Amino acid sequence: GWMGRADQTTKIKGMFVRPEQVADFVAKHDEVSRARVIATREGEMDAMTVMVETDATDADRYRISMADTLKLKGKIVLVAKGSLPNDGLVIEDQRSYD
């Protein structure tokens, strides 16, 4: 399948997060259909949220896997299958640099 463009690579907390890493995370979990990494700012710090499309209800099961795969800690938000927009974005940078 089509996994997103290479130019979505995004630096979060000084680490590069690549679409391939998000694909690896999804591939590790049969029950996860898609995932999207969202970069935001909380004060002066970068923050990362990973939206995980799954029927599972235990977010903790993904925390270690995410840290291993993305080399970053972040918040996991479980969302219903089919609820992430099908726009090809795997990493979404919502930070503003005004």
C-alpha cells in the first residue's frame, strides 16, 4: 500500500520521525489499521501524540512499542477504525512558528 511521501519526515524533540517508522509501528500490531503522528507545541516544548486506529482499548500496550519504534515518548490516543482522514498524511505538524 501507499505509505506516504518521504517529505513528511518531521523533527520532534530533536529527533527525526519518518513515515517508515509509523508504518513499522502499524505493522507490529495486527489490530491497528492506521496511525498518525501529530506534532504540537506545549509551551516551549515539542509534544507528540500518536493517533492509533484500533478496536483495542488499552493504550498502554502501544506505549513501549511506540517508544521503541519512534525513539520518542508521546501520548497515545485510541480512535475508532476509519476515523482518521484518508489524506495520505502519516505525520502531521500542527506547530506554528510565528
